Amino acid sequence: FHVKIGFIGLGIMGRPMAKNLLKAGHELVVYDVVRTNVETLTAAGATAADSSREVAQQCRVIITMLPNSPHVKAAVLGENGVLEGAQQGTILVDMSSIAPLASQEICEACAQKGVRMIDAPVSGGEPKAVDGTIAIMVGGDRAVYEEVKDLLLVMGSSAVWCGGIGAGNTTKLANQVIVALNIAAVSEAYLLAKKAGVDPRLVFEAIRGGLAGSTVMEAKTPMILSRDFKPGFRIDLHIKDLANALETGHSVGAPLPLTASVMEMLQTLHADGCGSDDHSGIAKYYEKVAGA
Ligand code: NAD
């Protein structure tokens, strides 16, 4: 790419992703509503813009990495947003985890202005964003994806095209359902063992190599056993994702009873002031209800 790349949303994930693009030699124009986040990137060699509109005026490829659907709508469709400044043919790559339906709505509005959008949410968290090894799941026009694939692979170690617009976010929701339910399953099993007088540490050692073992079990067991719930991935972000999953489930007729149960646990934890804990804090829900 010999074009300037726009990057909007320089939070926990966006900052390291943008830095990796700079390191790979790309010219970057950046914007975030939080000034200090912009300054981190200008210190690393990026050019600052004063709005998403200004980013769009200067760039033919724009990446957004924002919290949720309303933020992406504001940055793209809103006042001083991308669509006020974008030229025909511009590619918008939304890497935020948002509702698939919102991706479809935003894509449609973009198309009316000649802007081509794909959704490309990620999994992996901050360490993998820093290493450039996040997993990227893509939805939208396949030809547009092919145009930006090499750029995506600067930030991630894999990119998989999953279908039409919104399919990346549908895939991300599937990922978030599996992770949340798996953390709850591990926490529930450890509580059973503890209450029955068996040390969960020994349970972990005994079963991690068998069918019950999982990446979630490996990553989250140390946090659960040491009761270190520093994020990582915040409970409040997982509530956002499960809310999008349940809403999507309702609209397509997919019953999600297990997701609904874990959502109740997460909301209880949020109400209890634990929304900023890592999602492995689901273990605390079990402690609370069991008095463990
Ligand atoms: P974050 O809250 O740290 O960063 C979001 C950034 O967007 C903030 O800097 C905020 O100031 C900025 N912002 C909000 N509204 C804006 C607007 N209208 N215009 C410009 N900037 C705006 O969030 P994050 O952890 O970087 O996550 C971003 C997305 O990636 C989320 O959808 C999240 O679910 C997803 N994600 C996060 C992780 C993780 O481990 N943190 C992992 C995978 C995916």
C-alpha cells in the first residue's frame, strides 16, 4: 500500500494495531476522541486529524477500532464522520466487535456514498495486538477483502473471510459465546470440586490433558485459582458482546439458553461493581452464590 491509511479509535487494541502499521512503513492519519491516545500515535510517527471527517478527506483506506455499534455509527455516519469526508471508492475496514445488523446498516449507508465497507473484528486481546498476531474474521465483499488482506496481515497472523457483510461479527459473537460459556463451565466444575473437598489445582492437573481441557482452561485457571482478576478482557465488554449475541439470536430465531444464563451471571457481577474485572471473574459469581 502506497496510500495513507486512516485509523480511528486508538484504545487498548487500536493503539498497538496502529503502531504495527507504522512499523511496517505505512503512512498513518489517526483520530480518537481522547487526545492523549492520539498523542501516543503522533509520538510514534502518525499524523493527527481533528475528526473522522478529516481522516476520510486524506485517506482511501480507513480502519475503525471502536467499542460498539453506536460508536461506529457516530464515527462513520455522524456529524464530522467518515462519510462527510470520504471520496468515492474509499475502503472502510471496521475492526470493532459490533452487532452484525449494525455492520449491515452502516455498510448500506456507506454504499450510498460510494464507500466500500467490510467488517473485520478480531480475537486475541492486547498482547496479540502488540505482537501482530490477532485472529481476524472478515465479512463483506470478497474482492474488497482481497484488496486489504495484506494490510490486515500486518496486524494479525490469520484472516478468514466468513461471508457477506456482518459475517465477521457473527463469527466473533460465536467466539464470545464459546469463551464465556467455557469460563463458566470451568468455574462451575472447580466449585463442585472445592465444595466436595477436592483441591481445584489437582482437578486441573488431572484433567487438563483430556477432553475437558481447553485454551480457556489453560489461560483462565491460573487467574481463577490465584483470584487475580486483572483484565485482560473486561466483564463489561463481554456483556456488550453477549447482548449483541442474544439480540442477533432473537432476530434470526436461534435459541441461546446457555448464553442467557451466563449473561445473568455477568450482569450480577457488573451490578456488584466487578464490571472492570477480567471475565475470568465469572468464578466470583459462583463463590458468591455458594458462599465458597
Ligand atoms: P477501548 O475502549 O480501549 O478503545 C476504544 C477507543 O475508541 C477509545 O480510545 C475511545 O476514546 C475511542 N472512541 C470512542 N468513540 C469514538 C468516536 N466516536 N470517534 C473516535 N474515537 C472514539 O476498547 P478496545 O479494548 O480497544 O476494544 C475495541 C474493540 O475491539 C471493541 O469492540 C472490543 O470488544 C474489541 N476487542 C477487544 C479486545 C480486548 O482484549 N480489549 C479483544 C478483542 C476485541
